[in-house]
Amino acid sequence: MDTESISSTTKPIKLSGVTLLIALTSILIIVTLLFDFTSGTWHTPQKSLALPFLLSGIISSILGYWVIPILRRIKAGQVIQEDGPQTHLKKAGTTTMGGIFFVPVVIAVTLFCSQFTEDGLAVCLVTLGYGLIGWVDDWQILRQQSNKGISPKMKLTLQIAIAVLFCLWILWQKPFDLTTVALPGGINLALGWLFFPLAIFVLAAESNATNLTDGVDGLAAGTSAIAFWGLGAVIAPTHPDLTVFCLAMSGGCLGFLLHNRNPAQVFMGDTGSLALGGALAAVGLLSGHLWTLFVVSGIFFVESLSVIAQVGYYKATKDENGKGKRLFKMAPLHHHFELSGWGETQVVGMFYLVNIVLVVVAFVI
């Protein structure tokens, strides 16, 4: 169905960044306080698991008021792509690299609340590793004042290197415990040694997917908060330490969202977006819930798929002049909706709603 025809015949819903932030935060806080993650029921609030969520959210939101002015003083302003949506050009100079204040908070809260368990520490190290890759990329962009940070080849090499180290740790600590993947219907799929190349792919793909999703105010932070909450809810009965991490990250994303909502005062940059994807993948792999990871990460998957489809279609339809056709008005997909007449908050609100539905689906199946 043509998105342009829809937008021309219906009145757009008026949303604001504040409205979306309040709605999303209220839903996640209320559900976190009422849901017993350990038993998977709604009878008794599990305060111990609500603590990392609330603690991470509060500290991240407060810390932002101190860190953002520092980033402004060192001129850490976003460089906007000229070939992107024209409405984004006014965002040039907006403070970026915001991942440096909410990712460390999440790691500290996780380690404190989980009492330094092996799995919790491993996931934190993977998150930190991918965050450092993003920081190097962000720093190069700021130093060169262009959108070209480290080369895509170098970035992918570093992502794979961290993934390999993570897999080696898995092989050393529990060589065959994680080679079975849980599927819907109680089916357990034994992967054997195929688990390890799959794990490397998942880590690299997930981190790049969240990176692609970070293109509209509040989009990556909000959808990640929902995805981490959903993944944590599913794995809580068997992996409470990883659930602590998921809830801490969900809360941290909401705390960051206070400053990243439309109009954004700060962007997370690759420092934040690569860390989010690496963290999601690491939790999914360690818990054996790759299917759940795939479902709650549906938004990120579709965003990545839209880029792959756009590039593939363009190359396949090239004429004698070397010019091809476009499947979407622009990729990733959120830009397509923007260029079809949707406002940023409309796009973000729709993606939030879809992601909440995906979490419900993941929990039910």
C-alpha cells in the first residue's frame, strides 16, 4: 500500500518527544514493578530485579545533565550526511557520542546488582568492547569533520575479533552447554560446532543493525529499551544475572532517552548503538534464546533488511548509464517513512508500538 496516499487522506496523529517518552517510560516502569521475573507471573513484584532497571534509568538521566555540556564544550557535534533527509540538516552540530554516559552506568549497575557473576561480567565486557569500537569511529568522525570514521572493513574486523574472543571464552567455560538453541513449541535444535560461526555472525549483524536504526531522535534508544526488557522477561527464570543486565540496559536507554527524545539534545553515536547490538546478541547467545532475540530485535532486522534490499535492487536494475532504481525512497526504512510525509515522532511512535507487539509475541511463544 502506498504510504503517501495514506498520509494525504488521513490526519496525522500529533505526537511529541515528551509524550512518547512519558508513555514508554510509564509502561516499562509499571510492568517492571508488577511482573515477577523469576516465576514469570504477575502476582508479586520482584523488587530485586526492578532495582537495576530503576537505578540505571535514574543515574543515566541525571548524569546526562552533567556530561552533555562537557561534550558541547569539546565540540562533539554530529556531522550530518548531505544525502540524507533534508530535514535532518538542521541537526548538524547536535551533541553526539552520548553512549559514553549511559553504557558505563549500565555496566556498573549490572556488576553491582549481579555480584560479578561470570555471565554478567562476560556480557558487560562484550558491551564495552563494541562501545569502544563505536567510540573510535565517533572520534575519527569528529576529528576529521566528515561522516567517514574508521573504514567499514576495519569496523567489521574489530567486531568479528570481539565476537571470536567471546566465542573462545564460551568454548573454555562451557564448551557444549550453549550449542542447543530453543525454538518455539519446546523444540531444542542442536547446532554443535555450527553454533560458533553463527554466534560470530549474530554479534556482528546485531551490532550493525542497531547502528542502522539510530537515525531518528529517540528511535534506537526506545526500541532498545523495549527489546532488552522483553528479552530479560523471557530469560529471567533460567538466567537471573543476565536479566539484571537486560533490565539495567533497558533503564539506561530510558534515562538516555530523556535527553535523546525529539528534539534531541544528544545522539548516542556509534559508541552507544554498537554497544546496544553487541549486548543484545551476547545475552541471546549466552541464554540460548536466539529465537527470542530474533523476535524482539525484529525492528533492527527489518531496518537492516531494508538497506540490503535497497542496495541489491539498485545494483540489479542498473541501466547502461550505471543508474539503478530504488526500492524505497531512502534506506534504512525509517527514512522512507519520513520522506513519505511522516513526522519523526510518528515514525518513532509506530516503531515503538510494533516493538511492544513483538515483545508480547516473544513472551507468548
